[in-house]
Amino acid sequence: MRILALIAITAACGKSGAGIAPPDPNAWLAPCLGAIDQAKTQPSWQRARTIANACRPCGVAWDPIVAAKVPAPSQVTKVVDACKLDCTKQARADFYAKISALDEDQSPHQAWLALAQACPDALGTPGPDGRYASGAWFALHQIARALAAAHHATDVEIALPLWSQRGTSFELPAADPDPREPEGPIITVTDGAIFIVRDLPRARFTEKGLEMNGDAWPGPHLDAVDIKLARWARLAPIAMPAEKIDAMTKDLGKPAQIVTFAPVRGLFGGEVAAEQVQ
């Protein structure tokens, strides 16, 4: 009798419970696809955050890894581990060590770049030289991979910041009340040279994950005397005197736009908008 009772209890413990369905592993898809449709109607600099807020294929929010200020290392690694990636223990340990060693205001770029190099599943290729290695790229790459695995292709285009190979950019003025989408080519003016980006860097979801299209900023050196542009946008450090900028670009004619920081902080931080030149 006692043996029969024990068998009954054991069998009952093996069940998930009457009327309780197992969790749906694709429950995240519907809100994600809805957010992607919404993002397509938004300015390019807002799309990544809209998508990341709604798409949670790893079952956790991305907030700790996309925060402007890096939180406790355990919060960051908890998000990474939730995605159950095929990373070695050493790669995870090294990432945790690098995140833990950050100073209060230090960028986590090098930590994410090291993880990208040690564990390709984590970030794929965050730009041709790794410049976009970040929590934002990690989140979007995991979303892209999960969408591909679920056989949901999407053609949404996401704006990327104009970052250099080291993950840095210029300090730019804030956008005016009516910011526009930046239109290439973008001419970047520095103290001693000018450079050109013909196609703005953008990220797209592919079967392999997140991939960058367009040109890496600031682009190749440009001799203004040898080129004429019907339309162009200007980017220069906020502290650079206007008369110096004008002198260096006088052969190009008047720019159509001045590149500015986007009015709302995007997922990466540093996304750009543009002010129309009257």
C-alpha cells in the first residue's frame, strides 16, 4: 500500500499541473513584430530602442547592458548568460573581469569587443573593425538571430552612430526642434583635413544576425578641389570656428544640412540627426 502511494506521489510530481500549459518559447514574437512595424514609421535614430524595448527572445530586458552608465557586473553578465550562447567558460570569465575592472565613467567598448572576438555568437561582426561592439549591438544581434531562427525576415533599417574605429565621435550641437534624417554624403571637417562618407552607416537584420551596411565614418580623405557635390551635409566639432569650416569647404559650395545629435538618445547613444540649412 505504501509503495503504491509513493508511486502515485511520484507520478503526480512529474506533471506540470492540470490545466497549466508549458510556456510558449515564441511568446516574445508577437510584441516584437508589432514593435518592428512601429519602428519602420519612426526616425531612424529611434528604431533600435523601440525594437529592443519590445523584443526579448532571451526572456530578459536589455536595460542593464544598454544603460548609459554600466551597472553592477553581475547584472550585465546575467543578461548575456540568459541568451545561452555557445561561449567558452574562459570567454565569459574574461568578459566579467573586464566589466568588473571598468572605472565609473569608462566605456565598456573594449570588454564587448573582447567578447565579440572570443565568442562570435555574442555579437557577430559589430562593424568591419569592431567599432560598434556594445551592449546595444549585442541586444540587436540576439534579436536578429532569434528572428531568423523563427523564420521572420524584416527589412527595417537602423541608424548607427558616426563612431570612429575607437568608438568615439565629435561633440556636436543638439538638434533643432525639427530635426531631419541625415542625407549623405557627409563631409567631416577636422583641423587639418576633410573626409567623406557617401553612404551613412546602417544596421540591418539578416539570417546571420545584425550586420552593418554603408561606409565607416569618417571615410576616406577628400580633396575638395577635385570634387563637386550637388548636395551634402556637414559635420564638424562644435568648438571649431565657423569661418575655418567655411574656408576648408568653400570649393564644395553650401551644405544642405548640418549634422547634429539626435534629439532623443538612441539605443547606442550618439545617433545623429540633421538641421536643414536655409
